[in-house]
Amino acid sequence: MSVAMQSTEQVTSGELFGLVDQAQRLAKTARRPDLLDRLSRVHARLAGREMHIVLVGAPGQGATSLVRVLDQIRQDRLPGAHLVDAPGGRGAEQIPVPDVTTAHAVLFASDASHEYGPPELDALARIRAQGAPVAGVITKIDLNSQWPEVQQANRERLREAKLDSPPIPLLPVSSELSDSGRQRNDESVTIASGIPQLVEFLRDRMSTRVDSGLRDAVLGEVRAVIDQLGARWKGELDQLGSTGPNPMERQQRALAELERRQQLSVNWQLALADGATELMAQVEHDLRDRLRTVVRLAERDIGTSDPVSRWEQFDIWLRAQVGESVQANFQLTRERSRQLAERVGGQLGGNPDGRPAGVSLPHVRVNNPDEALARVQPMELPDSAKGGVLPRLINSLRGSYGGVLMVGVLTSLAGLVLINPWSIGAGVLLGAFTFWEDRKNGKERIKAEAKQAVSKLMDEVIFRVGDDSRTQLRRVHRTLRDHFTVLNDQRLRAASDAVRTASEATQLDAHHDSRVAELRANLAELGQLRNRVAAPVG
């Protein structure tokens, strides 16, 4: 179903939860456990959404302790939450309020020892003016037994200050009770702390802004459920109302559609298997090709100058080049994975143009290779660069000695002594030549060892990053397989239901009228939900 999305740009989490809940109720009415399971996964994904939560409050009001307690249970209950304790000032005249325009939610902390005064009401008004969703948190209820009266008084103060439309929730909590309950493993104490209720409120009931990608995914899943329920109920209503083709023709059409979807079931699985193999080969070839380019640049740099004198800078430069190449390779992986998802979705949809219209696509995630790159060790300095000048001087002395000895023996045949000007000159020349040759050969050895170090680094990069890439591609394959398997099963089940409904068209019982009324009521509610998905309202 094609729906204009302009009206959904400002959909909040509360509205999305409402849409999912209504879709779950309709799926339960239709006795479709597969759709209920699908919507449960959507609900869990929405509950685990990314949330930037800012805690605001005057100093000493328990905001810092609350951040600490929430952060301790964040991974289990609020996996996508990022908690920030806004710095407070020391003055009592005005409570500092940071820029919260980008926050998903603001928690305003004030302890249970006092009611809201002008500073608290002013801070809440400034938060409301920035448009961020806000909830009040009454802290330290373990130390102040009169907190219910304070809560009621705060509600009256908000109403008098015209800050209660829409109402600001006021939630009582105790960080100390939460710590005590967790340490003693006492669930009753933990519940008495109010922290679990606060987490549940933030996760499921506080209306916050939602990332556009998550919003579109939730709406897409709800639309898919609407389409399946609508097709089934309309088909059954047509059967009961005896409208359109006769039962035999409807049965033939239903059988033909079931056969078509069975063939599409084979097509998308083949497309996924071939595409996954091709994707892995493409990504590996791209990585090796990019690293070969880096190797050529490094060897060209080594050939033009001595890398030893600047070895640390050379290593940093080379690793930066490798990092850029690997990041580009993983960006290619993301793009090709998305294209594979679209290609498989097109095969499952069976549309003539091959596009995945009418088929929801999974969220394909490819993480950055930072961890794999971090395990790559810096290059070691070539061994030839550690020898220094002394070995060359020793070799020069050996060459000089050989020259003196060789020429001295030859000149001794002419009656000269072994050590004479000719033998000394030959020793000097041969020693200088040996020193120059050692120096030249040493530079060549250093360059060769530097190139070998580069090659060794590339082998390690290919080993580390390649393994990470293959692992992520296998995860992409599993994600696509699991996602499209669920969709395929649902489509086959819907086609089978249509065949069964058509086969039972002639077996109408005495409950014909009541069933027609029930189907029309279900379709009417389904139409309302479809309109809400197109343009949700609070």
C-alpha cells in the first residue's frame, strides 16, 4: 500500500506504540499467532530505540544518583538510552537548563522534602518552551515519608502555573532503595524504589521523538499486517456475500496464486544463495584491490627516500591509508548488502519490474571495522637499520687489509718490502670501495626489508579485517534469510488461507449474518488503523 509520508514526520513513540497495540488486537481477533509474533518483535525493537535522556535539577536533588542507577540497568532495560546529567549551578534563584532541543526526553529531578517553588516552575517552563518531552521525578522518597502530599502539591502548582496541559508525569523514586534491592536481590525493595516503574514509563509510555528509520520500519510492519488482515477478511466477506466470481472461479484463482507464491519461494532462496556468494567474493576482491593500491604507494615512497629516518611517521601514514581503504570497503559492503536485500525482496514480491514493492526489507547492519583495525600492530623497524656504522667500518678495514696484503705480495716480487706506498694506497682505495659498497647495499637491504614490512602489515590487515568482513557478511546472510523466511511463510500461509476459504465457500452455516457483521466491524477498525498509519494522531 502506498501512503504519503509527509504527515508522519512528527510521529512519537507513544503514537507508534498505540498503532502496534491496535494491530496486535486485530491480529489476535484474526487468530494469527504469526502476525502477533511479528508485531511483538516490532514492539521490542521500538522499546529498545535510541534515546538521549537529559536529567535536569538543582544541586543536591538526586539527579546524579539517578543517572548512576539508571545507567547500571540501562543495558538490560533501556539498551538504546544515553543518559546525561546536566551540570547544575550553585545559585538558588534559578535552576540552569541546558539546550534540550535535541533530547528525546528530559527528566526534572526534585527531592520529596519540598514542593515546587518559583525556581522549579521557571525551569519546567523553560524546558517546555524548547519543545522537549518532560517528566518530573520526585527523588529521595525513602527519606521523606510525606512524598505523596508533595506529589499532589506539585500537581497543584503545575496546574496553577498552566504547565499541566499536557500533564507532566510526576514519578516518585529512590536511588538508595534501588541500590539496596539490587545488592540484596530483593525484588520487593527494588519495586518500592520506583526505578522499574520509571524505566517502564520511559521505554513504553513516554512519547518521544523517533528516528526516521525506526519510524518507517514500524509503520511498514504495521502496514504489512493491515494488508494481510484486510486481504483475508475481505476475501471471506466476499465469500459470505456471494459477490464477484463464483466459488469455483475463486478457488481456481486462489490455487493459481498459491502455486505462484510457491515458485516465488524457490526464486528468492536461489537469489539469496547466489547473491550472498557473489557479495562475499566482491567484497574480498575490493579489499585486496584497495590494499594493493596502498602497497604500490608505499613502495613508491620507499623507493624515493630512506624510510628509516622517518619510520614512525611512515607507519602512521601507511596505517591511515589502510584505514581509509578499509572504511571504503565496508561502505561498499553496506551498499551491496542493501542492494542484495532489494534484489531478494524483488524476487519474493514477484513484481514485473523486479522491485521489492509491497515487501518490507530488513534492517541490514554492517559495523565499522574499528576493532579489527585496532588489533593490527605497528610495523617493526627493519633489522638492517639497527646495525649502525661500526659494521661497515670493520668490513672496510678487512678490505683495506686485503688490499695491502695483495699488492704488498705482488710488489715484493720486485724487491720492495711488504708495506710500501703502493700497498698502502691499494689498501686505502680498497677500504673506501668496500665502505661505499656496504653503504649502498645496506640502503638496498633496508628498502627491501621496509617493503617486506609493508607486505607483512598488509597480510595482517587482510587476515584481521577479512575475518571481520566475512563474519559480518555471514550475519547479513542470516538476517536476510530469517527475515524473508518469515515473510515467505506468511505469504504462503495467506495464500493457503485463501484456498481454504474458497473451498469452504459452499459450507456456510447458520452464523452467516453474525459473521458478516463481525467481518464488517473488523474491516472498519482496520480502515481506521490504516488511516492512522497514513496520518497518525495523538
